[in-house]
Amino acid sequence: AEVNAAIFYSQYDDLQTSAFDGVAGFTVGNAGSAITQGLELSGRWLIARGLTIAGQFAYLDASYDDFKNAGCSQYDSKFTDKCVDGVADISGEPLPFAPDYSANISIGYVAPVGENLEFTGALDVMYTDSFYTAQDLDPYTRVNYYSKTNLRLGIGGANGTWQVAVLGRNIFDKRTVGWANDISFQGMPGRENTYAALLDAPRTVGIQGRYRF
């Protein structure tokens, strides 16, 4: 068995940021400062011959310590009083792509099949807490927490020369968003409430082959 732990703290001054300007490009600027701190745990355990379980857990507290000139989100421009002269103070708010909690657990199994073959199997589950994908923290760009499961089953030569495996990614077909942003297209009638998003891959199944020579 093996267990690892890490505690970290980082402060960034003049953190570079990039926000869509609502017209045709991105505005690059600097936040006064940002703080990232947290805890990471990882470990693995050989439960029995050929059977291993491993896992990781992370707690992350990442926020803008000082950011008084952030770009206004489309939501705040319409429904709150955070925006003043086109900018917003989001000091104390979280960084994008920074979930509070994330974890994964995996189980691996290797077993002989007859005298010349070897079976391998791996199952892993990944979890992430909710997080924003846009720098202006528009609520409609917030991705809710989710988990995904992957599976791999393989058969090959006991000496490791060859192997054929079936892979299943996101086997329960969770539909999630990898990136989203508010896109106002200022000055274009009918485009004031526009958002764009990129979807993550749905359930994916494949076959993998390997031969060493």
C-alpha cells in the first residue's frame, strides 16, 4: 500500500486573464492577485495478487483576491448591479475551471488465462464538483457536478508481446459541457442573449491493438 499527501498555497500577482468582449475577440488583462490553496491525497493498495485499487482526492480553494476591473457578464449586466461602466468587481469570487472537490477511483485486475494468455481489466470513476468556465463567472456558464466511468478489458500474450482490448469511455453517456461563454454580440439585434458551448464526448467505444517487436 502507498499513500501520498500534499498541501499547497500559491499567490499570483497580476494574473493574466482573457474574456470575450462580446463583439469579435478577447480582451486580455490582469487581475490584481489570485490565491490558490488546497489539499491533495492519493494512494494505491494491492488487495490481492493481480488486484489493485487506487484513488485520488483533491480539495481546491482558488479565488481572485483582488480583481476590480473584470469584464461584465451578460447576466450581471441585465439582472444585478455589479457592473459599473462596463467592469465588475469579482474580488473573492472563484477562478474558472476550479472545482472545490475532485476525485477518482480505479480498480485494476490482471490474471493468467491458460498458459500463454493474460487478461487485464480496468475500471475507473472520475468525479468533479461544479465550476465556472467563463472568466466573467456568468451563472449560465457554470457546469454542475458530475461523474464519469471508463472501462477497459483486454486479452493478450502472457509475455506482453501483443494485446487486444475493448475500451469504453463515459460508458453511462453523461452529457457534460467542457466550455461555455456568454456571447452578447453587442449592437446586433436579436443576439443579446447568446451563449456558446463545447460539449464533451458522449459514450465512446473503441478497439485497441498492440504488438511489440
